[in-house]
Amino acid sequence: MPENETNPYISKSTRLPRKRFYRARAHSNPLSDSHFPVPISPCHADYFLHFPQLFPSSDQVDNSKKIQFADIGCGFGGLLISLSTLFPDTLMIGMELRDKVTEYVKERILALRVAHPSQYQNVSVVRTNSMKYIPNYFEKGQLSKMFFLFPDPHFKEKNHWRRVISPHLLDEYAYVLGVGGIIYTITDVEELGEWMKACLEGHPLFEALTDEELEADPVMKLLNSATEEGQKVARNGGQTFQAVFRRIVISLEIITPSQKIVVHKESPRGIHFRRAGPRQKVYFDAYEPLSHVWRHQSPRDRLHAFTIIGTSQGGHDTSKIVDSNQDCGINQVYIIGGDGTRKGAAAIFQDITSPI
């Protein structure tokens, strides 16, 4: 007797895993220290493990083929399965933190590959914490689409910073998204929908798609219908809130200084700076040209200033900062701060001057 007919975990009619044996909590704590393997860098990601038919050997990886779609918090994989047949030549992966749900998606994909040998070879899933390890899986500008469908709303205001769409995490997403790449978000919680839209509108590296572009995008029809959560909302007659934005190249011309930084004096320790009054004109001596000046008045301004060079307040990736400076055409960086800032500046200088 075939194994599928005696295995209670497999449906006799569809030969797919039964979802009721893989139920888990609706959401998982992104701050928990779960134990699972994580590649130390994108080049260490094992494509052979995820796409064995397309990469016959882990030693012979085709560098021209890379994952382009990422479904963050993919749930039971409904969107991935639909996208797999809609974009058969595109590699895509789901990233899920819950272990039982991840196992279900794996079994579902394997069963579909057996039932349809020529399909579903371009889709896979990995258990990981995408809020921590996105840069470990994807190179700069690698992705063309990212999906955030019905994420955890984290209703308490003190936990809003845990939301998967937030100002500091958008820096990470902008890094791995190529120019023209698209972020898709949808939720049935109005407050969360407004939050995600406001975060994307406030980020200088994203712009909203027009109504005409949304209507022409075949993916838009799947946001409500492909996922279990979307189907549940539709059955209950609920309302959804979408925000779809495109990754753009930042235009430094739109950033205007509200204060002037001028040379105060020189000392054996270096050049000191001070801020001029807000009504004074912005100028620099001829021998000290600056491409651009940023204001540092409000937290929002500080966020934008740090975003421009590819980092945010806190830990940083030196190579990422250097790459972002080059992309933005910044040829001079003036450092103002204490010993820690000077050490960071020295690290950036060594990265720039080191031979390739």
C-alpha cells in the first residue's frame, strides 16, 4: 500500500500535507533566540538545498541565477505557490519564523514537485528571523519584490518598534532591493495599514505606485486571494489596507539645509565646527567645497540623514555605508562627534582606501 494512503499527515485526495497537523500560534516573538542555521553571507546561501533541480550540485552554483522574490512571514505558502506558476523563471523564497509552519510549506512544495515535475522547482522556504538576518541571505540590490502580507500588528504602542515594517528596518529592505524593486504590504488592521504606509512615505528611498501601475500589476490580485489570512478576511467581509511602494534612487537635491556648519577654528586635534544661526546663509570657503549639507534638528531629520549614507543610529555595516555613499555621489563626509565617531570614520576611511 502506498505510503501516502497510510500516512495520516497526507491528504488522500490531494496528496498534500494536512494543515491541521501543522497548526501554530498566529505570530512568533521576533526577539526570541531561536536556534537555526544562518549563512554568514549571501554567497554562503545553499541554493542546491532549496532548488535541487536547478542547481544539481552545491559546488556548481550558477551565479547568474539568484533569488529575486522574498515573502517575509510567508505563513502556509499560499502566495509563494501562486507566484511560482505566475513567474516560472524567477527564483523565490519564503521566510518564516515558526518551525511547524515552515515544515508544512516544505512538505507542500515537495508534494507539488512530485505531482507536477515540471513546476514549483523555483520556490522554496527557509526558517529564519527576517528581522535579524535579511543581509545574510541577500546581496545589495538582489531582490526585485518583497512581500509583507498580514504581518503581526503588535497593537501595544511600546511594541510598535517590533513591527516588520518600521523606519529602521526599511533601511535594510532598501539595501537588498534593487532600484525599481517593489514592496507589497497588506493588512486587515487599519491602524497598522496607516503605520506601514506612513513609514514608506517617510522614507526617501521609496515612492508609491500610481493607480495605473497597481491596476496593471498581476501580483495585486493575489494579495487578497492567495493567502489563508486574505481568504479569511474575504469570507468575513472584512476590509484590507494596502501599501505598495517602489525602490528609487535618492535625489539629494530635495534635501535642503536649515542650518550652516562652518569652520570654527583649527587646533592640533583637528578642525572644530559650530552651527550658524538658522537665518544665516549657507556657505563654505572656496577651498572647502561640500556637495551637500544635511540638517540635524528633529529625530525625523536625523533619521533621514543617517538613511542617506545607508545606516541608522546604532550598529552599522562599514561596506554598506561606503557603497551607499558611492551610489549617492557623495565625495566628502564631514565627521562631527566624539571618540566613537572618530573610530567609525577611521574604519570607513580604511575601507575606502583599501585595495580591492
